[in-house]
Amino acid sequence: MNNIEKDKNRTFRFKHNLGQNFLKDKNLLNAIVSDAGIVNGDYVLEIGAGAGALTEVLCQSVGTGRVVAVEIDKTLSCFLSPLMTKFHNFKLVFDDILKVPFDSITDWFDNKSFKVVANLPYYITTPIIFYLLESSLDIESITIMVQQEVADRIIASPNTKDYGAITPILKLYGTAKITRKVNKNLFTPVPKVDSAVVHLDINRREGINIAGVSKFIRNCFSMRRKTLSNNLLQTYQLSREVVEQCCKKANISPGVRAECLSVDDFINLYNCMTLYINH
């Protein structure tokens, strides 16, 4: 394992099981805050504060606002706790974000909307994104540092190898874009792959059952190499005639695969099938 030293009295040993890779480039830290659209007065939830380098820039940027950092690794207290003395607008919580009650997060921000900024390890990226999106939390935007391959999947277009269930599902909640690519050498320790910053503006689609459509999309991708009709037949135990009628009504060929459909295609098909699958 590698060691990182902030000064003679504080030494930290990286935990590979937590996917810890810390940013060390000041210009990049400022750029991430800019990509997130952080301004004076903002409330910000930072997930995975690490050694506090990004946390400090966030605290400086929100001014009269507030930064709440949730960090799972308590051994990072030697870096993070001093920031509570340095910044009056900073709150530190040692916990697993996936186990924090929504009511607690709401209380941290006085029932006001907030922005999320995070540097996420690969293994926990998708669970955290959907934990936030599927919650009742009043989130304005999510700006995350992820591995390049994850970023490519998030913004992929239909009929490409990177296009999977996560892409159209995220479109139900807002608009995602890659704001910058990040060379692996800007991290300590240096990871095996490059990363990217992804910004998601939250603008949930109105007039649709987002939870229902999201589950439907996952089911359509459940067996990726099978045709759309075969996935639907097996998942919902419907007759081929019903499936083909619904596809025809939605102007979709039953012989295509799920990766050929746009989010609007999935919504239309779901609406045509609600009579048969919501019971």
C-alpha cells in the first residue's frame, strides 16, 4: 500500500477495498467546482471527502452557504476534522451515504435544495447515483468524478456498445454531460485508468411513472443479447401476440434489441404495455 503525508504528524494508508484515489491538482479541483456550478450561498453535499482537498475548495466557494461531507473512512479524520475549525460553513459526517436516512440529509440543508459533488470509486458509482435520484431529496444537480468507461456509458447514444440501461434511465431524471476528462496521473495513488467529470442537471420528466419506466427499462436490458420481444415475453409472461401488438402500437420493431431504443421509445412502449404489466 501507499502512504500519503500531509505533514509529519498525519500519515494515511490508502484502502484499496474502498477504491481510494485522491486528487492532487489544485487547478482540477477548482475546475470541478466550476463544472458543478457552485456559487456563493449554495448548499452542497460532498460524498467521499477523502483528504479534504476538494472539500476545502467547496467551502471557499459556497461562502454563506454550507458544505456537508459524508465520508465512510473514519481514519481520514486527521485531515477532515481541522476543516470544521477552519470553515464555519462545514459539517462532517462519518457514515455510509447509502445508510443515511433521507430525513437526516434534508435536515442538514434546512429543507432547502442542494447540489451533490462526489469522487466515486467504480464499485459504488451506480448504487449511489440511483440512491440519490430515486429518493425524495431536493437535488439540483449531481457532479461526479467517475472512471472514463462509466462516464461513456452515462452519456452513450442508442446503437453503441456503451449504451445500457443506465443511459435512458438517467434521462428520466435529467440531462447528463461529460464536462472534462481527467488523466489518471492527477490522482494519488495513480489508478489504472483515466477518469471523467460528469454533470447531471436534475429535471425529472413530468407526466410519467418514472419508477415504473425505470424498472421496465431494466427488464428490457435483463438479457442484453436477446431481442426486445423475447425479453418482454420472458419477464412478463405475456403472449407473443400481445407483445407484438404493443410494439406495433409504439412504432417499435419487436425484433430489435433494447440498445436500439431511445428513452422516448421506452416510455411509449411502457405506456402501451401498462395494461398488461401493472397488475
